Amino acid sequence: MKTIFISGTAGSGKSLLTSKLYEYYTKNGAFTSVLNLDPGVESLPYTCDVDVKDFVDIVSIMQQYDLGPNGALIMANDLIASKIDDIREEVDRINPDYLIVDTPGQVELLAYRSSGKFLVENIASDEKTNIFLFDGALITTPVNFVSIALLATSIRLRLNLPTTNVVTKTDLIGNKLKDILKWSTSLPTLENAISKEADGDTYTLTTNILRGLNLSGFAQGLIPISNVTGEGFVNLEGALSRILNLGEEVED
Ligand SMILES: Nc1nc2c(ncn2[C@@H]2O[C@H](COP(=O)(O)OP(=O)(O)O)[C@@H](O)[C@H]2O)c(=O)[nH]1
Ligand SMILES: [Mg+2]
């Protein structure tokens, strides 16, 4: 079994990408299942094979412990970690070729609570990889781009998984995509764009963060996709294949 975690900021397109990847792999003849790790989601654009909402219930946690929605989500995440054996058993029973894991809307629940890392480490799988989604609608200015790249790097550090960086919503951003791709491959172009948008402290901080991130090749190979039109999926699948199958393509 190979496991693909889908991470990214709230609303970046994780759940929709999960459903599209499921369709893509299934159409190509691979036995694929979906695990939903988001206890707070109300409706999902796919049918779930294993759903953490079957293990924890946000509304009853709010009532039982007198918590608001954020406190209940944190508690739910910790409770899910304590059910890892049950979750693992369900996944093992299904035993798919590919397991796609949709993660909580709030990325910090996955990345910064110890339960998130515990879940990532304890799903038994031959290979694991992470896709981080840069929300195309958020990274339209160079300063936003750098701050999301900082988040992506921080999450890569936390999860310690080979990570593919993706820009979503290319169908909504038109020509801006060209700028974004240029920023992601040319440090001088990005610094120049930052100098036009920001000055003073913001400029200094942004360029210093950028130089630090650049040392680890922070956004190279950024893959543009649209979950709506399907643009870019062939490139994304190729990149995943190189990580998960050492170059073997999924059978047609
Ligand atoms: N136009 C467009 N909308 C998208 C794309 N990806 C996601 N969305 C929409 O953005 C919203 C949030 O997507 P969702 O998958 O729920 O994000 P999540 O919070 O990361 O799981 C939904 O209304 C999606 O239909 C995309 O590539 N293009
Ligand atoms: Mg979601």
C-alpha cells in the first residue's frame, strides 16, 4: 500500500483534490481508498472508505466537555490518535494499492499537534508521501507567496515526508499563474516583485525568509493544477509516481 497525504491551508482544495485523485487512480485500474482525517467536515465530495467521524463526534464533544468548535476539534484530533489501532485495522482490512488521506481543514491540527504527526507515522504503508496545496487564490502577491511557502516548509519539516508542492485553482487566476511560476523558479524575479509590493520591515523580513527558504529549494517543481478542469493532473500523477513507484506509471 502507498499512502498520499493531502495537506494545505483551509479551503485550498484538499477534499476536492482527494476526490479527483481517487477518480484518477481508480480509472487507471488501481485499487484506491480514501481515509478522511477531518473530524469537523460536514459534507465531502467523495465517498469515504474510512472516516474518522465514525470514531469521534464533534457535536457530542462540544456538549460533553462544554467546548467551542475550535477546542472540540483539538480534542477530537487527540481522540482520533488514541483510535489509531482501529483506524489501521479498517485500512488493513481494505488493503488498497493507494490510500489517499484527506486531512483536517485547519492545517495546524495535522502539522503542529502531536496527534497529527503520530497518525502520519502510524499508518502502516510501504511508501508515504505528502502533497502540499498552495491555494492559487491566496498566493497572488509575492509576499503572500513567500508566507505560504514558509508554511509549506514548516509542515514538511514537521511531517518529514517527501513532499510535492502544488498550486490549486489555476482556472481562477488566469495570467497570474505565469508570475507565480516565475517567482517559484527565479529568486531575483521574486525579490524584485517583493520590492515593488513591500517596503520597510515587511520587505526585510520577507526577503530574509525567502533567502533562508531558498537554501532548501522551497518551491521548486511547483505543479499547477485545477481540481475543476483537471488541468495539470498528468504532471501531478507523474511526480507522485516518481516518488511512490520509483518511476513506474500506474497501469492503463
Ligand atoms: N475553481 C476552483 N475551485 C476549487 C478548486 N479546488 C477547490 N475548489 C473549491 O474551493 C472550495 C474549498 O475546497 P475544499 O476541497 O473543500 O478545500 P479544503 O478545505 O482544503 O478541503 C470548494 O468550494 C471547492 O469546490 C480548483 O482547483 N478550482
Ligand atoms: Mg476539506
